[in-house]
Amino acid sequence: DAGVTQSPTHLIKTRGQQVTLRCSPKSGHDTVSWYQQALGQGPQFIFQYYEEEERQRGNFPDRFSGHQFPNYSSELNVNALLLGDSALYLCASRTLGLAQFFGPGTRLTVL
Amino acid sequence: GQQVMQIPQYQHVQEGEDFTTYCNSSTTLSNIQWYKQRPGGHPVFLIQLVKSGEVKKQKRLTFQFGEAKKNSSLHITATQTTDVGTYFCAGLRNTGNQFYFGTGTSLTVIP
């Protein structure tokens, strides 16, 4: 049983570009959340998807958008990248009432 | 502003000494989760606490949820070098499905 998987593992982009990160949840999980973790900080909640809809959103601008597919996998899109968007992007999956399981993350560097 | 605070931010201990990290929320939580993140890794779920005053143990780790459900602690007895990492609490408020991560406590164990 695979855990949460994310792709790519590393990514380098330049300012103004757009990026798409992908996440496959743990088997049996239907809820996917995305977090941004800057170096030395705790994960910051971006948004959560359930039943293909955004259910909850953190304090992130509209440049951050997402999608959930019928198989529960999810994408995080970031437009007009800024230097400050450089971080580890974590995907976490769970089902109602249970623990969150995190994927290994995507390290995004914006130059 | 910061929803969940943790203290201390850093802790260096000699191997065999005990370690405690404290987590405090500005609002009442419906549950709290604890995670461990090794350097270069992703958060790994340790435990979830739901009930007021709940205490759970995992070998040398003891987790406690405060009576008011606004604070929690993690205590490690007789630390080992394998305990090195950053410990995060993550609280879920009574409204919404967003987990608020604490600032984390980075533990260094000196052999």
C-alpha cells in the first residue's frame, strides 16, 4: 500500500513562471490538503480538497489554485511565481476523523 | 497572527536526558496532532489527541491534551540520538477543517 506520493521532487523556476505540483493520496483517503513550508518554519495551510471541491482555504493569494480529480489525486498550481514562493510544498491526505499522512514534498526554488 | 505557539524553539539535551515541548493555542481545539520531521524529511504523524485531559503514551513518548483543550505537551523520557528532529503540534479548531501547525521545537541530542 503506497503512502502519499508527490511529483516532482525538485523544481527550479524563474520569477513570473507558472508551476503545477501533483499529489496522489494514500489508498482509502479522500481528502487532500496542501501546505507550504518555508525553511525553518512550520507548514502553512494553503487549501483542502474534498469531493473535487475546495473546502477550506488558508491565507494565500489567488495565484495559488488547485484541483482534485475523481480518483482523489490533486494538483497545486501557482501562477506568476515570486522569489518568496520558494519552499517545500507538502501534500497531506486523510479521511474524516483520521490522521493526516504527508507526502515527501516538492522542493520549489524560484530564481 | 500566529494561531499555535510552541516552546522552546530549540532544545539541546545530553543523550539520556528528558525533553518536553509545549504547544499553546489562542483558541479551543477540537483535536491536536503531533508530528516529527527529520532534517530534510517531511512531517510524520505521531499521535492524535481528542479528549480533554487525554494522556497517551508511545514507548518513551508521552502526549497530553490540556483540560481546556488549548494546550498540549510532548515529553520524551531518556532521549536517544534517534529522537533528533523537529516536533510540531497541529491543532484543529472547532470550526473548519484547517490544521494550524505550531512553530516547532528542534531537538538536538548530544551523544
